[in-house]
Amino acid sequence: MRAPAESVAAASERALLVQVVLAGHSKEVAADSLEELERLADTAGAIVGGSITQRRDRPTAAFLVGEGKLADIQLACRRARANLVIFDNDLSAVQVNNLDLALGVKVIDRTELILQIFARRAQSAAAQIQVELAQLQYLVSRIPISRRQQRFQGGIGMRGPGESPLQLRNEPMRRRIRFLARKLQAIQNRERREREGRPRPMVCLVGYTNAGKSTMLNALTSAGAFVDDRLFATLDTKTRRVRLPDGRGAMLTDTVGFIRHLPHGLVASFRSTLDVAVEADLLLTVADASHAHVRDQLDVVHDTLREIGADRVPSLLLLNKADLPAAAAAMPELLRSFPGALPVAAARREGLDNVLALMARML
Ligand SMILES: Nc1nc2c(ncn2[C@@H]2O[C@H](COP(=O)(O)OP(=O)(O)OP(=O)(O)O)[C@@H](O)[C@H]2O)c(=O)[nH]1
Ligand SMILES: [Mg+2]
């Protein structure tokens, strides 16, 4: 089951990335965030033609950037032949409108980009409803009425479940939101009943997107879950039985990856998927130990777990991709900071015995 990410690259939107680094934000974190935005744009099927970073003490209400910078962005757009500008910062409805008009190209922010990736990747009915709900809530809250109906048409996100323009035009959006919310509630109730009937203990894989959660699920259970070196490969999660060394079994579930500034509407919509983590007996937190900013990613994971109310579930930290040189170099320091953690390489099935043994002990 391959997500249709590649095929849409043909629609080839050329994007210019813009980032405004406000006072008090570190240069390294900003650079990492921009790099991540580039990967997100790539995942969405856009070609990145360049990027512009501006440091500002405070954002401007009208454009976020200063007016002088607007001209630079315009020039950079022309140079890069970009027909899309993606801001790493959140934009207000007014700012999106003003920037659209001033630059003459489509302008979106990080949240909208993530929503559109989710729209493209959602496969199950439940995931599609969740994404459409999040998109509609985003539209209702952010976009002036006159433009609402156009936002999710054309280009990136074209194939998403959120784009049904006729429905949007003909039906008041709030009614559709209520309708989708009811449908989602029914699905969630059914899923909860299914989970209640399921054997315990329940173990849940959580972690930053691209950390290797699905690879770990496959390694521990031969689940055949979709693995990809793009962000948000997993939206529809799988549950499989895993055998522990003491002969007991446990149910192991994969989840949607976390990312910094994960849109709150999306967190709310995907709550049912994340409920699995809240109800779990044990969390396996997977981290990409080879990533230069693995500690920041772990902070995001812990914040998100707190946000969904799963921070009290016992957890075991797996420092994954230990086979990569960058991970090997970082490992001693990471193990000092996170004493209970286990180095693993899910893709090579290394360290799995330790994982299973510790799981059995903790359950
Ligand atoms: N070198 C190396 N690569 C790994 C390892 N585990 C996973 N990967 C790679 O990391 C990428 C992401 O793996 P996934 O399992 O899809 O990650 P995920 O956490 O499920 O990601 P999302 O579902 O997108 O949130 C893939 O290209 C994997 O092949 C590992 O132990 N070593
Ligand atoms: Mg995955």
C-alpha cells in the first residue's frame, strides 16, 4: 500500500520557503525547522526552489515580515519561478490574504501544509474524516469567508478528501463539521468497544515522525506496515500481536508521528488514533538517535503526550537507527541523559531481544 505522494509531484508546484525568526528563538532550532519544512514540502509533492530567512524582533500584523522584505520575497519568487510561498510561521487570516495579494502567488503556512499532507495520505474512511474535519476547522477559524471555498483546491492537496468543492459551496461548513464530527464519534465509539474487547496488555509505539515506529512494528511482529523515508508515512495505524520472551503475548500498535507545531485541530481530530496511547499499558517511545536535533524531537514528543493525556503511561525509550554513524557518535551522551533507554536498529533487527525482555519486565 503506497501512499500517492510521488505521483502528485508531477503537478509540480515550485515553492519558496519563508521563515521569520523572532526574538528569543535560537538560530539552530530555526534552521532545523526550515529543513523540516523543506521535507514537508517535498512530502507534499512540491519542488523547493529556495528559501528566505528573516530575523525580526516582532512580527508585523499585516504581512508578518517587514514591507522591505516583501520585495525580496517577490524577487526570490521570480528567480525561483515559484508559484507557491510556504511560511514556516503561523499566519493569520489577514496575513494570508495580504500576502496572497502582494505577492501574486498562493501563500500557505506550515499548518496548512501539514493538513494537506495528511489529506493526501489519509486512506481509511476514519482518517479521511479526521483530516477533513481538521481542514474545515482550520478554514473556519482562519480564512475570511470569501476565500474559504478556494483554499483546498488545486495544487498541493488537490487529491485530499477535504477538497469536495461542491459540498463546501452548497452546504454550510459548520453543518458539515457537525455531520463529520458525529460520524467520527460513531467510529470512535466502535473502535473503543473493539479495543475493550481486545486482549491486554496493550503496548503503543509513539514518537516523532520518521523515527522508525512502523519499522519497529514490522521488526517485532512482521506486520508489513508501510515504511517510508518521508514524513507522516503512517496515518492509518496497525495493531499486531507480539510474543514476549516469557511466553505471554501483548498487542502492539503503531501511531501517527508527532511533529513540532502539530496543528491542534489535527491533534483533536486524530485523538481516536492517539487514544490508543492514552489507554496503553506501556509506551515504546521511538527516537531517531541519528538526528541532530533528537533532543528537541523528544521534547515535542513529551509535550504532545502531555497534551493528549498520555504522560502517565509508563514508557521505554528506544534510541533507534543506532547503526548510523551519527547515532553511534551521539549514543554515549544520549544514554547518559536518558539512563533507561535502549539503543536499537529496527531496520536491522538489532537490539530487539533487549526490547522484548524489558517489555516483559515492565508489563
Ligand atoms: N538506518 C536506519 N534507518 C531506519 C531504522 N529504522 C527505520 N529507519 C528508516 O527511517 C525511515 C522512517 O521509518 P518509518 O518506520 O516509516 O518511521 P515512522 O516513525 O513510522 O514514520 P511516520 O509514520 O512517517 O511518522 C525509513 O526510511 C526507515 O527505513 C534503523 O534502525 N536504521
Ligand atoms: Mg510510520
